[in-house]
Amino acid sequence: MTISLIQKYNVPGPRYTSYPTVPYWEEEGFTNDIWKQTFIKSFQESNQKEGISLYIHLPFCESLCTFCGCHKRITKRHDVEHPYIEAVLKEWQLYCELFPEKPIIKEIHLGGGTPTFFSTENLTCLINGILSKAEIASEHEFSFEGHPNNTTRDHLQTLFDLGFRRVSFGVQDYSEKVQKAIHRIQPFHNVAKVTFWAREIGYTSISHDLVFGLPFQGIENIIDTIEKTKSLSPDRLAFYSYAHVPWIKGNGQRGFRDEDVPKDDEKRKLYEIGKNLLAKKGYHEIGMDHFALKKDSMYTAFEEGNLHRNFMGYTASKTQLMIGLGASSISDSWYSFAQNEKSIEDYYARLEQNELPVFKGHLLSEEDLIIRRHILNIMCQFATSWDENDLYFQELPKVIEELREMENDGLLVIQDNAIIVTEKGKPFVRNICMAFDLRLQRKAPQTQLFSMTV
């Protein structure tokens, strides 16, 4: 990979956890009634066939990590836990009143914030409250994000007893200098301890999240982090690009200077070294930024063409309907998106009025649905085709012409009715998706909305 390619394609671009991306939602004309209609339609089409997914946002953290882009509330007061759990269960009840039949839950994911900020008692109350109004799919997957510094064995055992079998631990980097810069002091032995506990208890999939491009991070840090990671043998890994977007995150990313952050070819070199090391350690690339051992369900889903991507990221458990519970959560009925109130106070206020706390959304057009499938194919399978009539769209010839230059650069191969991303092109998959993003093509942003693609 040449420096010129990196400089050429390192532009702001979406990560495509949805299409259209949130800045391009058409909020005008969207209403809660429209959301309910598409939600019920999707439920009726998919509940018996595949079940539904739940994402539950637990926003509290005891301290601020400066690399984080999630919606969170920093507090050391744990008396906030119970009222929040009660609010989430009330929101769930409002959805349950809309279901024409009992929901079948295939997937639950607890994200944050810091889910392990909550006590085991409150987490038990939450999950039991959710499951009391639902059936559990035979092949379900329950997962949560655990902070190695505050995840206890009791957390792991309690959630395991509630049906959770997958846990993801945020690691980022083991360098003390890097950890100080991102305000995430987390010794290796803390990660080792929770990883061993999870394995002893019986978790079948343990994941570690690593980040490249962090402030002060060098090649030696990437090598050391991956060597330490391999010694713990997590089943899957996320190897994310650090999104340096201080214009969005404010003071949270002003704890270091811009020049302290690796850029362009320097940053891409960190990725290439890390990716090659992971391959030598037996990890296979599946989708953008994700790697898994062959024994993991994510690898199987990728090999069988069943990998899916939504607002939770990649998942091996595809469902047409995903309901987001909690402040700032985003729901997806396939036909429309809906986001909850971002502030906890506004979220509570809407629920007190017995209203679903949705404050904005987007109803997908027929064109959106076609483009969405192409982008999902590229993100999940590194290929897409249009031999089926329902995947052809009017601007496709123009998109193909735009992709010619990427083909000349060796990033993809264009066939009669398909494109295939090459090994060389995988780091640029966001750029390839951008060629299909008609909303982005028609209205380029006037200010920088997205992180850099490289």
C-alpha cells in the first residue's frame, strides 16, 4: 500500500452502521405514528421467523475516556441506577402494548456508557423485567460490554445465569502513556482477570476491543498490545480506527494536542502491522475492523454469508427488527429508524407522559432500501451484486463509473453484475460504500460531519 493511496482516500466518511447515515435522515414528516406503523409491520413479518433484537443503552460512567464517542453521563452516584432501570422497563412496557403477539427475543446487547456500572441486583431486575414479557429464541445471543476495571466475577456469573454467553471488554492499548492520554488507566492484569473469569464461568465468546491511531501510540505499542492480547486468546477482536473528532466531542478530546495523534500513512502503518500480526495469531478478518478465530460464531456467520451490521455494529444474529431502549438508543424496523431523546431528563419526561421517547427518525424510501442492501453487502461480505432486479437502481451506471478509479488502484474488481473488494481494498471499504451513498453524493456536507476513513 502506497502513501499516495492513503493520502488520496483519507477523507471524512461514515462508518455505515446505517443507511442513510444519521446526518442525512429526513426528519421532516417523520412522526411517532409512522414509527409505530413500520415497527408493527416489521414485527409481524419477522417475529415468528427470526425474533427481534434489543439494544439497551446504560449510559453511566464513573470517569470520562477521551477516545469515547458514546452518549454517556459521568457520575459516581449509584443512586441513579434504579430510576433508570425503572424507566427502561416502562419504555419496554409501552412497546409490549403495541405487539400483536408475544415477542420472541433473539438478541440482547447491553451497551453504554458502562453496563457494569450497574449492580448485579439492578441488572437482574432489568433482564428479568424484559424477559417476563417475552419468549426467548432457541438460538439466542445475549451479550454485554464490560469495563475490566469494574467488572466483578459476580457481574459475570449473574449475567451468565440470566442467559448471557458473550462479553466484550474494552482494552484499547496497554501503553501507560497512551492510557494516561485517553484517561483510561487499565493494567493488563485487570483484563487478564476478567477474561479468565469469563472463560471459567462458561462464556462461549469473549471479545476485546483494540484501537489504533490513539495519541502517542507507536508501532511498539501496537505490537505489545497484540502480543498481550494473544496471550489471553479472546475469540474475537475489534481493531478500530480512533476517530479524532474534537469538533463533535468538545473538551473530551482536548486533553492532548492534534499533533500527538498519528495521521495518514503513520496511522495506516499501525493498522497494517496490527492486521498482519493478528493474521499470524490465527485471527481472520471479517468485515471492517473485526477479526475472529475460526471457532467463533462471527467467523461462521461471515463464511456462510449471514453476517449483519446495524447500530450495534457487526452481529452474527440478524433480525429485521431491532428495538433500542434507553436514552439516545436508536431503533431499526428496516423500513424506518427512530432515535430516543439523548438527555436522560428528556427521556424521563417523555416516559412520564406515557409516550415512546422517540425524538427523531427517518422513513426509508424504496431507493434507500436498495442502497442499504448494497452497503450492507459490501460491509459484511466485501462484495455486492445486482443480478437480481430488485437491487438495480437508476444511478448504478454512474456509481460504477465512479468506482473505476478505485478498480484502477486495485481496491476492487468490477464484473458484469457485481463488484468484489480486493484484499488491498479492505482498508478502504468505507470509501467504496461512499460511492453508493446517493444522499452523500447529492448533498456533500458543508462542514466535517464524519471521522477520516483512514
